[in-house]
Amino acid sequence: MLASQVITGNPKAPYSTMLVAGSKSPRYSISVLGSESITLGYGITSHITSQIIQIAPSSTYIIGTDSNIAPLHLATLEQSLQSALAAVGSEARILTHVIPPGESVKTREVKGTIEDFLLENKCTRDTCVIALGGGVIGDLFGFVAATFMRGVPVVQIPTTLLAMVDSSIGGKTAVDTPHGKNLIGAFHQPRHIFMDLAYLRTLPHREYVNGMAEVIKTAAIWDENDFALLENHAEDILNLSAANQKPESELNLELLLQVVLGSIRVKAHVVTVDEKETGLRGLLNFGHSIGHAIEAILSPELLHGECIAMGMVREAEIARHLGYVNDVVIGRIVRCLQAYGLPVSAEDKKVLQLAPGKHCPVDRLLDIMRVDKKNQGNKKRVVMLSGIGKTHEPKASFIEDSVIVKILSPAVRVRGGLSADRVTREVRLNVPGSKSLSNRALVLAALGKGECRLEGLLHSDDVQVMLDSLQKLVGIKYTWEDNGNTLIVTGGAGKLQVPNSEVYLGNAGTAARFLTTVCCVIRSNEGKVTTVTGNARMKQRPIGPLVDALRSNGCDLEYLEGPGCLPLKVQPTGLKGGLVQLSASISSQYVSSILLSAPYAETPVTLELVGDAVVSRPYIDMTIAMMKSFGITVTVDANNENMYHIPKGVYTNPSTYLVEADASSSTYPLAFAAITGTKVTVTNIGSNSLQGDAEFAVKVLRPMGCIVEQTETQTTVQGPKRLKPIPSIDMETMTDAFLTASVLAAVATNGETGPEGNLTKIHGISNQRVKECNRIAAMVEQLAKFGVHASELPDGIQISGVNADPKEALKSPEGGVFCYDDHRVAMSFSILASARGEDQESIILEKKCVEKTWPAWWDALENILGIVVKGADLHHDGSSSAGYKKGDKDAAKTSAIKA
């Protein structure tokens, strides 16, 4: 059964279906340019050859292929063609010409050798060229056919997925030159195109995935229905590649044919309407304007589809910056690409492994884009989405260089000061959904029974990681509605599976902790294990107390590198239940991890928190409240507030669950009002929030001199002329917000001088040393770059605010603000940068780290709050880091092991 579909209105090429006797799958004929000249099926070689001699009767047939394809398919095709000719009494010749594989042979010189071969063999105008292979073969032999004897028929038989859904349709033929790809060529429509999915059974896995980039691209611009199909059936679709070696009987051929058919029909329709690429056909270049520039640098280590995948993400981000799409669209595209193993950025693990040492400087990418044949003069044409399956215009759009630079740059320049009209107007904005609540809601809905509509979900890196991992572990199916603002999840009712590949979590700490226990719940005797891993920083973040607690309950977990951190190998032994003792002095997420999975233990669980004081208890309360919404009630022991009783059961998914906005993220626009003396209202966070950080305005901003108005659902802050320091504040219930408070303290003054003057002391945040980085050390180090003195306390930080006007007193951070790949560091210092004088720029490095919780933060800072933000092609040199220095890492591991 295929996933529920979304009806879309974009037209596709008509097609007809023929049921073939003795075949388990139908054969499709698709119309392009007025005739049914595309045939799609599975195992149709004999049909192909019998049709060729009917539609292109010739005295000579030349089969052109490469040395990779020839041993696999050339003999079979040649013998079948010979039999077809003999059956009709034809004496036509069959010639074969085999060239080396790869893009490097797609040159004028190789084209000339093929033409010489034809001339030497006395080929005439009634020769038919048969191109058997991938895009290079189709382009090259198609170009030969276009010019030989002023044009002879060509039949395309693509053997790669990329060629099937893209290059074989439309008549584009070309060769490359040192100046760029496909710059010399011709439009020469094939007499017929035969697509046999059986050829894909011998296609290497990476090449198969390479083609999936074009399939995803086509669905993204044209049909949300097809896109939903791709989102939900990655494993079934990938089964066709040679790497999986699935027997034919286990293949979902109906699904595979439907996926390829959908892409073909879009390409055929667009070619029919706009054969010579004057408008509509340009939409098929989504991802290509930037992707081709990336390919020019990273090729041959990276394949075409891999580069186009990265280009799609960047071009979609341009559309978001211009207000055409929201975070939902970016998130869905990124998730879909990652589900098929495609890279989404130049920092992707796959790119770093395949092309070590190669970089994509922004100025070089722009130079390459200037000679892109899709441009019109100096204008850069880029396809802009307006949603999944929709584009902003029925053609590529003109995009300014400054916008492209801003999106491509790894850093930003934040200019201080506001224009006069910006200072006096009130800003109202929504903040994204809560990361904490989104991750919990996804786990609950995936483990639950029935369908659940999740509204207000955060669309960010962390949530993408969680959703991808739950697909692997639970096999959940999901669809989108309300323009992507509602995610419909059909839960697995506790049925779990060992995934076929590792669970890679990047630097998503919440996912790492929650899913470690989920993996322990799996029961299987198939001999497979689950590997949970992450990036370099994730491998430094402690998980020891959680592992110790799970081991004590009979779970079999093994550290694969160092003790106390990922990666982990988890045996599918199941969670036994009974008494589980856990230290929660480092992270409350350990507690939530066991709570969320406990109902699926073999017996009811009693969870006792032992050791030092429990940190961030409000997040534990949040988890318990959410579990109750999904039908499982946790009770606190009457005699011990640190003991929880969790019954055995199955979550029952509510029909709808609203994920409230992220209270931690709301602190940034509210702090912006405080530091600039303006008025900002966050319209979706108020006093009824489950999150402790919702108290930030009342407990931090009001004592600093702000006027705060908070209702149950929204919060308004009017900043003062100058902020006041807070001598001492305990932020244990809102630890993530301490970074925001720290940058405000940097400009807070009571007019006093000396070591204790203007001092703000923040306590209760010791757990922030083992977050994405050692956040306390990070704030001390980076505040110093602005000329602000700060120092660490045993459980916090103290900051001495500048006395003079911040517009003059704050220094330019030399070398830029290093963010340690921490979203909260980046957003906090962008607020401090806003307080500097007009036209004074502060560089924030690693801008993309904000995608963990607020992917569109830089757009919001500029387009809503009014601060000028520019791109900066700058990277950190790695010489300074408060993110786990050796001592910090060892200390974190030691504390984890002791706990």
C-alpha cells in the first residue's frame, strides 16, 4: 500500500498502459512532443529490439556504449537485435563501438573518433545510432547522430537512473570543453527512448543514488504527491540497486515503476511545452545553477547528482530568504535527500570523505555561475520554489549576486544600529516550534498506536535527524498537510526493528540520548545490531550515566571508541524493566530517555534518580506531561520525589498534538528589544508554556529594566535606554537561556566602576559545560573579543558590563565570533553585535549552526528585526575553541563514568 497522496494540479505528459502476458509488471508508453516515443518497463529487451527495427528501419545499426556497460548488456542487446532483424528477413548490419567510461571522454576529440569510425565503415544517412549507457553515452552518441550526415536517427537506451529520468529525454546532446560542461551541442530528438528498469539491477549503488537526486528534484518542483511517495518509501526504492541484491520476487516493482514514471511524465510534458528551453523547461534546472558550480570544483570525486543535491538545498534557502518558502520546505527537501544517502552541504560527512582538502570558495562559485549557459547576459537565473511541488514563477528567476553570496557564505557580517523608523516601530513575530517538545512528540507518536497530527513541529537539523532515525527504527509512515505545517505520523505501536544501516545523529544530543534507550527496547534474534553514532563533537558529549543505567537493567551496550560517549553498539535484547537507578546530575535528558521508552519494557519500570542534585527538573516534568497526553500516566512515589513509576503499555496517539513554540528561541527577539531599546512581541510564547525558559522575560529582562507584558500566549518586551546588571540570578530552571542573559549583561551598567561594578552573576548552569560545547567557557572567550570581561564560576559565569555607550565601547571581534558549532552561541552573539554602532560590523562564523533550532534566524534578524546581515566567506582556523579542549573532554567523560 502506498502512502496517502496529495492531489496536485501541475500537468504531466499523457501515457498509456499495456499489460504484458506472462509479465508481473505493465509496460508504459509516454507521450513527448506529440508521439508516444518513450517506453518504460521491466525486462523488455526483446520488445526494445523488435520496436527499433519498426520505428527506425536502417541499413546499419551502430550500438554505442562504454567499457563498463559492454560486458553486462551489449551482447544480449546485440543478439536480440540480430534475432529481430532475422525474423523480418533484414540484412542490416550491426556495428558496435565501445569507448572508455566517464565524463572525461565527452569531448570534441572523442566525438571525432566516433565519426571517423562511422565513415571508415561506410555508414550512410540511413544509419541508426543506438546509445546504450548513461548520460555521457546518450549525450555523446546523440551529438554524433545530430551532426553525422547532417542528422541520422538516434535511439536512446539509458542504463542509469539519472539518464532515464533526465538526460535521455528532450533531445539535448553535447560535449564538454575546458570552459564548462555541455557548451557545444545540439537539440536532436531521439526517434525513441526505451527504459528498462532491469538495467538498474547492475547499477552500482552510488550511481543509483546519483540518479535519485534528479527524481527528488522533479518531484520538488512539480508534484507533492510524488514527493510524499519518495519521503515514505526510501528503503523500498533503494532495494532496486545492485548493492542490495534483493531477489526480483522481493522488489516492489509497482512502486519503482510509479516513481520513475512520475519523473518521466514531468520531463516529457515540460519538453513538449518548451522544447528549446526558453522558459518552462528552465524549471528542470532546480538545484543546477549552484549545483553545477559545485560540481565544477568537486568533480570527479563527487557525482553530478550529489552536487545537484547540495545545489537544491542552497537554492531552496535562497527562496526562504526571499520569503517564497518556509522552514518546512527546506526540512522536507533535506530529509528526503538524506534518506537516499545524498549530501546536503559541502560539510557533509560524505563530501569530506570523498573530496578531502577540496573547498568551494564563494567567489569561485560565482565565477563559475557567470558562464552557466542558463544565464541571460549577466543575470543569474535560479529556480525558486514556492512550496513542495510548486515554483515561484513558471521559469527560473533573476537573483541578485548579494543574495547568492549571503546564502553560500559560511559566515555572516552583522551590522550594528537600526534606522530611525525601525527604532520606533513594534515588531511582532512567531518563533519556531520547541526542539525539546518536537523531539519528544516524534518519539511518542512513532511508538504510539494510531495516527497523530503534529502541529507546530520545529523544522530543523535536530528534528530532521530524529525523524530520519525513527523511520529506520520504527518504519513510521508520515505525510504532510496544511502546506507542510502539520505532520501526520502513523505510529508503530511499539514495533521496532534493527535498522539496515547505522543511526547517524550528527551533533543532535537530544536524539542521541532518547534513541539510545529506544534501541535497547528492540527485541530481535536475527543476529543484527544497532550502531548509534554522530559527528566528532557528538562523540565527545557524555552519555555514560544513561548507558550505566541501561546496562544495570540487562541491556547490552558497547562503547566502540572511548568510554562514556558515542558511538555505541546496541544488542536487540529488549528492556527488562523493574528498578532502574540513574544519575541525573549531568543531564535531565537521560531521565526523559528512560521515561519515554519505559512503557515498552518487559515489566513495569520504577526509575530512581540517585547521586547529586537533579538538573533541569522542568524538562522531566515536561516529558511526564506529554506522556500523559499520549495515554501513559507516570506517578511520582509518595515518599521519594526522585522515584517514578511507569506502567507497561502502549501509547495511544491523540488525533492532534500541538507543539508549542520554543521558549529558548523566544529569548533572542525579546533580548533584541532589550538591547536596542525597541518593542518586540513574541506572539506564540506566554505564561502557560511547559518550558522553563518562558520565564526569561519576567525573571531576567524585567529586573534588567525592561517593561514586560506577558499573557498566557504571548510576551511583549520594551527595552530601556540602558540595561541594569543583576547582582545574582539562579537560572537552573532555564539553563539554555543563560547565553542570552550573558550578552545582555555585557552592556548592563549601574554606573559603577571597579572589579565589582556592573557585575552580573549567573548560577545554576553547570550542566552547560557538556552541551554542544563548554558553553560557559565559550561565552567567556568570545565576550573578551568584544572587550567584555567575564569569568567562570563553579556553577556559572560572571560578566562585567561596559560602562560607556555600547555603540562605542564594544570592540570588533577580531577574527570573528567562533560558535563551536553551537546554535545558541551564534544567536546570542548576533544580539550583542546588534548593539554596536551603526555601520560597525561583527563577523559571526559557522552561521549554519543555527539550523539546529531556528533555521531562518538570519532571515528573521534582517527581514523582521531590521538588522543588516551580509555574507562573509570566512572560516575559523581552529586555533581557538572552548568546545571540548582535552581537559574538558576528559573531565566530561570522568564525570559521566563516575555518575
